[in-house]
Amino acid sequence: MRTKSFRSVVKNYKAVFFDAFGVLKNHKGLIPDIEKTFEYLERKGIHYYVLTNDSSRSPEELAKWYQTRGIRYITTDKILSSGMLAMEFFKTKVTNGNSVAYLGTSASAHYIESVGLNTIPVADIDLNNLDHIESFAFLDDEGFSWNDDLNKTINLLRKKNMTVVVANTDINYPVSRNDISVAIGGLADMVENIIGKNFIRFGKPDAQMFLLAYERALQDIQVKRNEILMVGDTLFTDIIGGNKFGLDTALVLSGNTLPDMAKIRIGSSGIIPTYICDSAVIE
Amino acid sequence: MRTKSFRSVVKNYKAVFFDAFGVLKNHKGLIPDIEKTFEYLERKGIHYYVLTNDSSRSPEELAKWYQTRGIRYITTDKILSSGMLAMEFFKTKVTNGNSVAYLGTSASAHYIESVGLNTIPVADIDLNNLDHIESFAFLDDEGFSWNDDLNKTINLLRKKNMTVVVANTDINYPVSRNDISVAIGGLADMVENIIGKNFIRFGKPDAQMFLLAYERALQDIQVKRNEILMVGDTLFTDIIGGNKFGLDTALVLSGNTLPDMAKIRIGSSGIIPTYICDSAVIE
Amino acid sequence: MRTKSFRSVVKNYKAVFFDAFGVLKNHKGLIPDIEKTFEYLERKGIHYYVLTNDSSRSPEELAKWYQTRGIRYITTDKILSSGMLAMEFFKTKVTNGNSVAYLGTSASAHYIESVGLNTIPVADIDLNNLDHIESFAFLDDEGFSWNDDLNKTINLLRKKNMTVVVANTDINYPVSRNDISVAIGGLADMVENIIGKNFIRFGKPDAQMFLLAYERALQDIQVKRNEILMVGDTLFTDIIGGNKFGLDTALVLSGNTLPDMAKIRIGSSGIIPTYICDSAVIE
Amino acid sequence: MRTKSFRSVVKNYKAVFFDAFGVLKNHKGLIPDIEKTFEYLERKGIHYYVLTNDSSRSPEELAKWYQTRGIRYITTDKILSSGMLAMEFFKTKVTNGNSVAYLGTSASAHYIESVGLNTIPVADIDLNNLDHIESFAFLDDEGFSWNDDLNKTINLLRKKNMTVVVANTDINYPVSRNDISVAIGGLADMVENIIGKNFIRFGKPDAQMFLLAYERALQDIQVKRNEILMVGDTLFTDIIGGNKFGLDTALVLSGNTLPDMAKIRIGSSGIIPTYICDSAVIE
């Protein structure tokens, strides 16, 4: 399968949306030389944004990760996360004074609290007093006992009908070269299946994630959807979501989709990127 | 279960999004007295739009249906259909001169052709010459032989990898008081399951449908999402989609969700409307 | 991937269960030289049976197909079909005088009628008089109008609650070297999904199919399950079903699972045959 | 909805298959007066067996539970569990000297070890030395850390392709009047979904469970399938499984299916029991 150089592809666009994991970083840290890509984009005046299915940290913290590793270009305003959509949802929907119950680390809840909402971890809930619990959030796979708190979540949601938000649609994520971990989206799928209710999910490939980034881009620049390139390593989130939203798409082979499987995966999935590139690095 | 009068609910919003079937019309025609609702909205200066999972006809034809039945308020510019999203998709994505293969009536294809695209019904395709077929659309459950053309579609999509659009997510629709028919979305589900590929779907509850209507509303009025009321009869499309997009929602009991089942359905689905009203009629 | 000769594998078993399509025959007719396999089995005194997900014809007709092509060994008593399980079910469950409604050819219904049951094709049903319709059978994808009769089936099953049997679990079948057709199991999946009810399915990989064959084998020979070899071309029906029932299994590469994909498919599915053979032919 | 007395129903059968939870016992212990049913069956010479989706304990331990509560009739030979099917599977399929990795309590593993197999809990596995791990069993939801061992299981099954058995198909079970817990089948579903492989499941409604009981019954008595009554509280396991296997079925309203929901559930599921009884108690 013939790939194109990322430089020859990206130069034709006004803006680029980057997936994070597998494109800009991997389990070891930054993808080597990826900073050169941002230097190129800056030189050419091409705008860029990072779209990530991550609700474990705030955009500030996500940006800081890049900056402490030397990519000063990725500032908070360049980050669009599924956690932001969840936060925005609760801000509009939760009655003042009521609480959002959650599964996740306290760091993941801090972000929701930063707009004045109350949160309570499932572990601290008294199942006999649910008066002020109005909504539920699946935020992070860490920070709680799966044995205890998944069962408690199920019984909480059976006792009181409330809107449930899954702030990260991914079902797993890589933790090392070969190993993966269940993501909070995978745990949420299990709970949803067991109680038979319908959760609200935020994150790629859903259009709302792309809309969030598009609205951010429109604050910086006048741009049509087909003047934007979505760059990702995963057909089932980045590429199909970008295609559907009307963006052009570039599949990179530096992450989830390995070079020797790309052709088979595209053929068997029917998800066709506009371009295929070895990586997003511009040397 | 206590319901609110639609008047007392709608008066607090700047704009209303209406689902069509079960809210404005049913198998017999217009919901009796629904025109009074539009007179009220006009008087109060509340903007209104109709969001419909319908790709069988153009917005012009959909609007005409209301006008010939005496609701002159519902003009073409008030109609937002999943077919419009499909059309927009093909306009951006299909190379000039190439064709969109489709299942549906020729009327459903005319709408796509109206922006200069070529279309070809599956029945007319030569499976040995697919050079100019670039994309595929599921448009309408009528206008073709299911026995012949569903099998031909499957083999077409196995022979040539192309992007497939399902322009209506509904799996069935009512044809009389008691009877339903398989919708094109239901046929598309079967084909997708058999060939194991991933189709792109347009229609409620997907955010893109709500975005289309919201962008239209913004052309008429300055309005935030939580100043808009989504009115629908179906929890799984209208209400969950509206909730997720940040709208307030009103479930009406004049269609899919019957009065004696509303409470059970809300409880078992976990999809909670902001309000419940008997109907959208304002007397 | 190393394959074993079928002869070296089969000689260690007291009985063999063969899948039909992709093992003994394909779209062109008999697999060349497959008759030699039966000559070998006869010589060695190894018993053999054919297990097929086929409800379109009676065991007599299925056997006749082989015999008219020169394999006199495959007699009616060697054939075990999913249609036999359906017939057995109706014989026990349907009240004398009542009818089984069906989708399929009249030939597929004749087999059910042969034990004294009444059948009625969906096309002939009067939806206003369902008194004597007691059960429903999905028998064959041919013999009816999909447009008319699938919709009629849906409304029939909404009007009257009855037990529904899908007499062939396959969702598609090959009709030529490259082309496939939707099987009756694929149509049944769509109907089940639209009406939200639970159908009863007969056919591999379900244990009841293997039990039927095992009980037949026990009439001929004293044999334990692990003394039987299941031979099939499809991991998801023949091999997983055989494994689960306690049989040893041989995947052959003459049908559904192509030689260059076998290793990938076994790895990605987690369905592990005891042996892999190029084909079931013994030369 | 009219129910029949259990006595009037059961007296017409040669044998009865009982589901355990919701029929013979609940979260508080034995269903009050259920011992009278067994006294009746003994008097009438009707044989009885208990079919349970339980792989957490051996049949001996399951029987002991009843005996210590005063029902001396339920002896080990009356118990048929999904754990027995799993144990039988491993006995046939696992090479001498190799190990079955498992999730569950050590008590659940002891049963598998009782036939001479080696087992190893996931927590004790060295992922860099999997040479002797040949198969995997989901046995019980207790006895391990979900956070650590579910992730470790996923990576184990990605590193080495092996047959995976889920020894209990239930996704949840009741722990008190109102509360439920995720069952090992629910955890297995999540793992299967994340790694995309196909597990082998044992338990109702699968035919193999009914076959196990039927074969046991045939050791005691000459009986045809339609001379056996399956008694259960759950449509989706006991009733549909019994129906499909050719048994008559009685739904009891003492467990999962509450009296006021029985009619709705039967109508919406399409799973129709032969009889409905308030409970299995014969007074």
C-alpha cells in the first residue's frame, strides 16, 4: 500500500485536527521528532488542535503534559477533550446544589467541580439517601475499587433513575508496547448491559467531539469543514468520525493500525481514509 | 404521571425543534388542531423547526405536505432532514463525474441529483463494471425489489470497498394504526451485519442532525442551546439526542410512547425528558 | 501454518461428522475426489454423518443430491439437518389442527407437513383471522416476496404472540465463486431486531445440532464424544460448536476459511481447531 | 393473568427440572414450605433434578446447602450445574500436566482440580512464562481483584491464544431483596468484547445444560422430553431453553419475574411458557 508524506498532505489544509495517542504520543512519551511537525505548521500558518477521548484530566493538565516534554505549541486552548463535553453537559443540566456521582480519580472530578458543580465518588454515597444525587459520570478507570464500586454503581442506578454520562467512549487503552487496560468506556458498557439503560456517551467518533473542535477553530480562523484534515491512528474513531463530519482524513501507521494490517483493516471495515501516511512527523 | 400543558412549557423558549411523526402528524394525516400551535408560536415570536429522519423526499416536498394540508407556516427553510445530511456528505465527498449507487425510489435520488451528482439505482448496476461507482446510499425502503437488490447490494459492497451512507437511522415506521413497515435503516442494519463493514448513519439521535437544525436556527436568531426545546414522541431518538446536545426536551404522548407506558419506559430506559406533555397541541 | 493430511487425522476416530458446504460440496457441485474419502471410511469401518444448517429441503432430498452425483454412501440416515430439529419441535409443540405459518418455499414446508402438521405461507394469511396460527417458522430465503412478506410477518408477530423458530442459523450462503446471498437466518435476525422478541434458533454451533447427530451415531455404534471428529470449514459454527460439545475438530481450507487467512482467523477469533487440513479429500 | 396451581401442573409429568434461584431459594434462604413440594414428588414417584448456572461450588457443596436447611431430598446426584459442564470440558480437552488459568475463588477451582487437573489463579500467573497454561475459565465473580486481574486476564489472552470457558452464563445475581451483583458471566462479556475473541459458554438457556440433566434422568427412569417439566423464574434462561429442548415449561412468579410484569414480559419477549404458577410450592 502506498503512503504519502504527511508534509505533502497537510500543506493543502487550513487547519489540522490531531488525535493524541498513536499520533502525537505513545506509551513511551512523545512520538520522536513530532515537534518538527508543529514547527512546520506554525511556519505555514496552518492551525492545529488536539482531539482526545480523555476525561481523566482537565485540558490544562493535558496541555501541560506536552509542554513539559518540550512542545510549547500545544497550549490549553488547542486541547478538545471528551471530558469538556461531559463538563459542559453537567453545567447545563444539573440543578444548582445537587451532585454528580462519579467513578474515577478525584483529579477527574476536580475538573467538573471547577465550574461550580458538586461531585461525589461512588464509594462515599449512602444508598439510603440519594436525594441530592442528580446525575452520574463515568470519568476514569482508576481511583476506585472495581469489585465494590461497580456493584454499588449498578444498585445506585437501579434505585434512582438519573442521566448517566460516559465521558470517554474508548473501551481500552495501551499501557505498554504490548499491554492494554480496560478503559472507563469498557466498564460503562458492562454496567449499561447489566442494568439495561441507555447512557449518553461523549467522544470520537461522535459528531459532538468534532463540533467542539470545529467551533474552537472558527474562533481562530474562517474555515470550511473540507479545509480541515483529521489525523488519527484508529479507523473506528478518528477516521469514520472525521469522514462523517465532512473532514478529509489521514490515517497514520504509528499507533493502533499497524502498517501490515492497514490495507486489510480498511477493506474489512469499509472505513476509507482520504490519505494514509506513515506518521504525522514532518522531517 | 403528571403531564404539563405544552403551552406552559414552550413559552419559556426562544426556539422549538419538532419531531414530525407522532408529534405533528400520524398515519392519518396532521394531528388535529396542531396548526393552533404554530399560530401561537408565531404570535409569541418563538422560532420553530422540524427535524425528521426522512431521506425519501427533498425538504421542498416534505414542506409541501404540510402546506397542502393547511399549515402554511412549515416552509422549506423550516425542515431539517437526515436526507439533507446525506446529500451534503456526497456533495463534499464524491468526485466529479462519479456516481452514488442507491437503494430507494427515484424520487429519493432526485434530491441528491439536484446538487449535480450522478446516481444509479442498484438494479441498473453492472457488477462487472464498477469503475464510476464511488459511494453508496440507503435512501428509502420502497422503489426496489428487496429479494434481488439487497443481495445485489451485498455483492456490490463485497466487490468494491466504498463509503456507505444510511440516510435514515430509523429501523421501522408506522403505516397504519397498528401496522409498521421495515424502514431503510432496518434493511441497512441487516446488510451491514452480513458484510461486516461500518456504515455512516445520519439522523436523530446523532448530534449531527441537531447541529444542522441549530445552525439553521442561528441564521434566524441568537439563541443558546438551552434556550431551545426539542419536542418528540420517541425516547431513543428525539429525547436522548436532544438531552445530549444540551437542549431541554419534552416527550409528547401522541405517538410512539403511549400514556400508560411512559413512566415504565422512562424508568427502564434511563432516558429522562425535561417535561412530559400529552401532545404538542396548544388549544 | 502446517496442515495435516486428512487421512492421518481421521484414521484415529470411530466416527466423523462432516459439514456439507465447503467440505463435501461447493457452488460448482461436489468437491472433486471427495467420494474417495467415503470409500476410505467404508473400508476402515469409520462411521460418518453430515450435519447441515439447511431447512430448505428434507433429509431425503438432501441425500438425493449426493446420490445423483455419484456418492451413494450418503443416504438419508446419514443426514442431520437443522430443519429436522425444527420439524421435531413443531411436532411436539403445535396443537393438533393448528397451523405453522412460514416463510420459505412450499418444498421447505412439505417436510414439516410430512409429520401431519398444517402449514400456511405468510402470503396466504388473513391478518384478521389468526385463530389457528400457533407458531412461526423461518425456513428458506426463497419462495416469497421479501418486500411484502417480511413486513407482513412483522405485523403478524406483533398482532399475535407465538413461538418463532429459525430453522437455519446461517446469515448468508455462497451462490457462486464470489457471490453470496442473504440466508433465512439473516432475514430472521432483522425481523427479531425490529420486533424485539426472542426467536428459537436451530443449527450449528448450537449443541442441539450436535446432540441430534450424536444420538444418531449411538444407534449405529458405541462411541464417546472424544472419539468423534467434527470436520468443517467455518470456525464460528463447525469448530466452536464441535469443541464445545466435546468433539475433536478439523478445520478444512476448502471453503469459507482460505489458507492464507486461517492463522489470522484462529488467532483473532480464539477458536482453535484440534487439526487443520487442506481438505477432507483422501487421495 | 390466570395462574395454575403447581400441583395440578406437575402431577402430569414423569420428571421435573427445577431452576434453583427464585424457585427453590432466594436471598433469604429456602422458599418457605418448598420442602412440601419434594415430599409430594416423592410420594407420587415423580423424579426431580436441579439445574443451576453455578460454577462457584461443586455439586456436593450445592447439595449440602439444601440438606443443612432440611431438604434431605436434594442430594448430589440431583444437582446439575454449569460448572459440571466446564469441568467435563477441561477433563477432555486439557493435556495432562498443563494448567487451566482461572478467575474465581479457590473453592471454585477445587472442583476442577478434583478430576486431576492443574489450575492457577490469574493473580499467580507469570505473563512471561505461559508454557503450561492451556485453557482459561471464568468461574466466580469473587476471590480476585477486579482492577488487577481483569486487566491481567485481557493481556494473558492477547499474549497466548487459548480456549476460554465461561462456566456461568448469568450476567448478574441477586444479593438482597433489592440489590444485585455482577456475575462472572457479566465480567466475561466485558473481557470478550474488549479482546474480540469468542468464548465458550455453559449454562441455561444453552441446550447442553438440559442435555446434562436429561442424560442424568435417563439413568433413573425411561422418559421422553415432553414428559419432563422445566420450572423456572426467568423467561430468558429457564423457559426459552426448556421450550427449545422440547420440554414443557412452567414459569413461577416467586423470583425474577414479578406477578404484575409477567404478562407484559411474555408479550414483549415472545417467550411463552406452557404454564404460569404462583410458585413451585405445593401446600
